[in-house]
Amino acid sequence: MSIKYAVVGATGNVGREMLQILAEKKIPAKDVTALASERSVGVEVTYGEDDVLKVDVLSDFDFEGTDIVLSSAGAKVSAEFASRATDAGAVIIDNTSHFRMDPDVPLVVPEVNPGAIAGYGKKNIIANPNCSTIQMVVALKPLHDLFKIERVVVSTYQSVSGAGKEAMDELFNQTRGVYVNEPEHKFREVFPKPIAFNVIPQIDVFMEDGSTKEEWKMMVETKKILDPKIKVSATCVRVPVFIGHAEAVNVQFAKSVSADEARAALRNAPGVTVVDHRVEEGYVTPSEAAGEDPVYVSRIREDPTIENGINMWVVADNLQGRRAQRRADQRPADQRIYGEGRVTAAASRVSSLPGSTRQSIAPNFGPPGQARG
């Protein structure tokens, strides 16, 4: 089955990653079109190791005949072009926040709620969650199934790539500026405060209750995907890391659960790799997760301050977003949407990560301002 794809936001971090994944996983594609705004006219983006695509202008593009649109160009852009694509018969897999809380649009993480994809036909749109939500709910799902989660308190450590190419440039330039004695304000456009050698406890705008919108997203998206009864409290922090988000997650359950029971449940979960050795290097960090598919869970331990509490450390590559095995060919024909999740669900799942092999998981940042390719 050959499918005609269009990638909206093809010059951004996630758009480039989408193209890379389509190529490296050999997703059947009749044609792939790279789309972006007028200012990207003439830009070329890589598609696999050998092919290069010239970027077309989104505002002029005719979606007639396009099967799947992978969109990651921002909520405003999705709002503007979506109806043109769906009216032409395309299915949009949207990576922005615009459609996530629409009751007629399924919010899907393949390892967590794959059945929700059946509802895509109401608007021909599938939404996928915020990157910080994705990795958390993948780790929470097997625990919720067995022990029923009541409350989650999460603190995130989110890399600058989540804010786009310009944010990666800002970290690079500010870091370099420290060593060559350049003023930090010379390279401060994306973040409200310096990001080099610093952490910023604000991601997105502030809301009336004092939360940021990123924290709100984690709360409402978790409820929609996993269970509306789960209480979620989030503190989201931007850290000076190029790629890879980490989360310190505290979970309270309705049922009694030990660290060993939680560890066993996670080891058997799709999309999850447990690396939890109580020795130095017995855990995964964002730089080791960069370029990898799984959600890594480490530091699993009981919380003695609350009843039925577990602490854990959850790490994933925020640009990959493709950390499950692709299940599309196992669904009924009318539900085979190739490209769910952030982009497409992936292939291989790493079963273990001994310390001796961890050196092979080196980060691959690429030049400043470019996604890894």
C-alpha cells in the first residue's frame, strides 16, 4: 500500500525528524512533500541518507490526492490549514496543541490508548500529546492498569529542542558566549532568562492559577488519554540540554504496590525499557536517550511519605516520539492510519541497557539549528 504524505513544518526540528523516520523505517510512500511557510521557499531538507526534498509553500499547496498530513508547524498554522486538507480527503496527524482537547479528535499514544484512533473519522484528524505528556503516560499506563493511579506529581527537565531550532541556537550561542566573553543579552530571543548554565521554571505562558500552559497541558492531556479521575500536579522546567526530556515522577496508587512490583510491570510494558541498577551509571540520562526509541525508566523506589507511593525517573528523546512498534497493519483496514503517535510508531525496542553498552548510545546533536539526521 503506497501512501502520499505531506509534512507540514518540514524545516523545523520535529518536521525534519518526521522525514527522517519515514525514510529510515521504509514506510510505504508513493510521494512525500515537504511543506513550510513562504520564508522557507527554496530550502532543501533531507529525506533519508540520499534524497533531498525542496520545500513547497503551505499556503499554495493543493492537498487533493494526499492521504496523510503530518503536521508540526504550530497551533496557529494547524488551525489555518486543517480544513483545506481534510476537505480534500486527507487525514491529519497533528503534533500541535490546537486539536488535542477537541472532544471530536482522538488524542492518541499507541502504547497507551490505541483504540482511540477509531474515532478519527469525525474530523479526519488525529492529535498526539505534548512530548512531556507522551513519555509520562507511556510509563504510567502499565502501573495504572494494575494498581490504579490516584495522583501524580511530576517535575520535568525539558531540553531546549522542545522550543524549536532557534532555542537550540540560543543555548549554543549563549554557552559559547560565556567562554568568549560576549554579553548574554546578545543571544536572548527565545527564553525570558539566560538558558546557558541555568534552569528556567517557565515553559509557555502563565495562566490565572499560576500554572504555566505546559503544566496545564500535562494535566488535561493525561486525563484525556489515561483516566479523567487521575489528579496531576506538574512543574515544568527548561534545562540547558539540547535533546531529551527527563521527569521525576511521584505516583500514588489506590492499591498497595512495591518497587519490585512496579519494576516488573514496567519491564513488560510496550515502549518502555527499565534501566534501574542501584549503582553509579545504573540509570539513563537525556544524552543517552537521544536518538533512541524507548521511554527509559530508572530510579524506581517506594515513597515512604505517602501510602502506596512510588517514585521514578522517566527519560526519552523528545524529538523521536516514535517509541512503540508500529501496529497499523494489525488494525482493521479502515483504521490503518500510518503515522500515528508523534510521527509513526517505530520498529525496534531495546530490551535492556547494561552499563557496559551505554557508551554506544551517544547523543547526535548535529549542527546548531538543525535536527539530527
